[in-house]
Amino acid sequence: MPGVMSAAQGGTGSAKIVQNRKNRLKNRAEFIRKAEIAAPIEEVFAWHARPGAISRLSPPWDPLRLISVTNGIHPGSRVAMELRAGPIPFIWEALHTRYEKNVFFEDIQVRGPFSSWTHVHSFEKSDLGNTILEDRISYTLPFHPVGASLLNGFVQKKLARIFAFRHFTTNADILFHRLLAMKTPSRFLLSGASGMIGSNLIPFLTTAGHKVSCLVRRKPEPEKNEIFWDPISGKIDADKLEGFDAVIHLCGENIGQGRWTREKKNRIISSRTLTTGLLAQTLAGLKNPPEVFISASAIGFYGDRGDKILTEEDGFGNDFISDVCRQWEASATSAINAGIRTVFPRIGVVLHPSGGALKKMLPLFSKGLGGKIGNGRQHMSWVSMDDVVCAIMHMASTPEISGPVNLVSPEPATNAVFSRTLSEALRRCRGPAVPGSIIIALFGEMGKETVLSSSRVMPSILLKTGYKFRHPELRQAVCHVLGKE
């Protein structure tokens, strides 16, 4: 009997294995998306193989956090990422398994939400000499066939949104870099690398083949091209700053968090003037200084100016933040006096779900509770994140640009128009207007100068020097960063 029982159990086990295999095959689905990229195969393949490609292809509405990356896209390399399913984080680990340069590379899921996942990236030459990029994904959902069938429609729609974004970004980035005068890889030094703009700028640069080093205030990791500095004590490793082609300075205390107490105001000013002054003085004393020093500023320079159209020729306003920007830009005088081409991008309201005004607005607007603020007539001079990083590169590679440059879209919108556009993109009703008195009661001077202030700023110098905006229209920019149609 024991022998019979054992044989029977073995037969049952074999049957289950066969049935499980049949179920997996039945559950297996495929997603295919193709796009023509306006560049030769060699360029498109190299873009994907460089550091930063994964981050650059991560949709802003569904971002990832890289945990570890090894050996690019060659077989045996691994990528570990943290993603989210709503509020729930999970780890996705991928292994690159096959690779043929300029033809294809493949990765599989070794840890993640799918029962199986194989992604083949293929590259073929088009009739016009461009590249046909194909993403082919075979996957199995971890559910009974009936449940998998119901969920597969959702997965296919989500993949369609993601790869529409990925192919648009790949094509636009490669085309932009091909058009730049700065053709050869260059060395960039960056401060504020962990901020919203810095974390998007780095992969934009590295996928183009540029080398990026970062200033850090903790113990540096040389293998990550980090250089130590401590602006408060005036310390910086000046010898390691020799030979950079461009220095991009993005540091500054967040002005949109908390009330502006006396201590907060002091931090806002010192975080900008101390860092800028230290960098400018250090760069001025180098034997091989950079060709260009790009030091961030903000459209707060102009203050509350109502409906007046503002260009770089207009002076600063009478607000606290106007004086901050004036001092901020003046702190770079040492670099200017040393003959270093110095540019001050006056950055507007950057549209990105990870930070700034949009991040604060999304929770209410996604529930249909967001509305205009005050009378809604105050102008919001906005700009997409893609245009921020592209315009910074345009400034770096355009020798005739120096001094202040308004980094905003050519179509500023009133708060009422912005609110309506965001609600429509999210397909939600608009909520009631928020009285300006409530904003002032909650946030004081900060609310008055950042939320209720009106700055109708135009990017005159960018347009005059031939910069083409990737997202000139508000609706298209909002839909792009939110993955909406």
C-alpha cells in the first residue's frame, strides 16, 4: 500500500505540474509597441546603454527609485528598483539575459509583481535611415486564468501609457541632443543634484554621453564622481573643480514649505548667497575655469506685477523674494569679473508630480476638490520639467547667452485657467474657489508672495536664441507629466 500510495501521489503531482504549465501558458500575454526614432541605430542603442536611461524613461506619474544598477545592459547585469502600486511600495529586480549590440537586448523579471516577464528591446533600420524601436513584452499574471483575463486589460492600458511616454521621450531627447552645437561629451559639475530639477537633469545629461560630477555635503563617494563642499564653513575641494566645461548650480532652501519666520527667511537667503558666492569665488580662482557658470534664480525676481508682461529687461520687484533673487544673482559677481560666462535662469513654476506646486495641487484636484485661488486672475508662469533640462543645456551650449534668462513657457496662464486645465486633464469636477484671505491666514507672507502673486513672464532670450519648447501649451504639458490623453 505505501508503494501504491506513493505512486498515486506522484501521478497527482505530475498532473498538477502539467496543469500549472498549461495555466501559465494560458495566462501568458504579450504587449508590443513600435516607434520610429529620428536617429541612426547606433545613436539610439547607445542612448539606451548609457547611465540614466532607466531614470529618463521612468514616467513622472509612476516614478521609480533606483536601488542598484550593475554593468549597464550587458548579460548578467541587474537592476533593482522600488516602484509603487498606489501607496504600496514593491521591489522589482530585472536581469539582463541576452544582448547583441545595435540589434537587441533582453531583460527578465527575477523579482516583482508578475509570475513571469520578458522584455525584448529591438532596433531596426527604417526606410529613411532612422531607427524602428520595438518593445516586446511577454508576461504572465499571478492569478487564475479568469482573474488574469479580467486584469489583463488594465495591464495593457497601463503599458500603453508608459511606452507612449518612453518612446516620445527617447525620440525628443535624442533629437534635441543631435541639434545642439555641443556635439562632443562634456564635463558638468552640478550642485543640488538630489533636488527635483537636479535629479531630472543628471539622467538627461548622462544619456547624451556627458560626464556629471556632483557637489555633496556628506562624505563623497569618488566612484560616483562626488566632490565635497561645505558652504556654511566655506570649504570646498577646489583642486577637483579644475577642467569642467560647465558648472550648474541649483542649491537653495525650499521657499514653499512652512511660514516665513525670521529664521526661515535667513535660511532662504543664506542657502542661496553662501553657496553661490563660494562657488563663484572658487571658480574665479581656478587655473582652468569652466566656460559657463549657470546659477539658478527664479521669476520671483520680478515680484507681484499684475498683468504686466515681463522680460529680462525688467527690474526687480518690491517683495521679499524679489530681494532674495537680487542678492542671489549678485553673489555670482566674482565669476562674472573673472570673465566666466555666467547665466541666471529665472525659473518659473516647474510642472512635475514629484514636487513644487503641482505636487501640492494633485491630492485635491484628483478628488474633484481643487479650484482657483483668490480671484484666479493672478498669472502663473509655468514650465515643463523637460523644457527646464533642455533649456539649461541650450544655455550651456549657446555662447551668446549670458545674464538673466527667463525659464518659463511662452504661454503663461492665470490661476483660473491653470485650475480648469488641471481638472479637465484629470477628468474631475472643479471644486470651490479658495479665498485669498484663507491662504494668507494659513501661510502668511509666503502664501501672499508665492500663491497670490502675479508674474506674467515671457522667455524672450530663449526665443530669440532659437530655443524650441517641447511643451509650449499648458494642456499638453500637464497631460504629458500625468500620463493623460
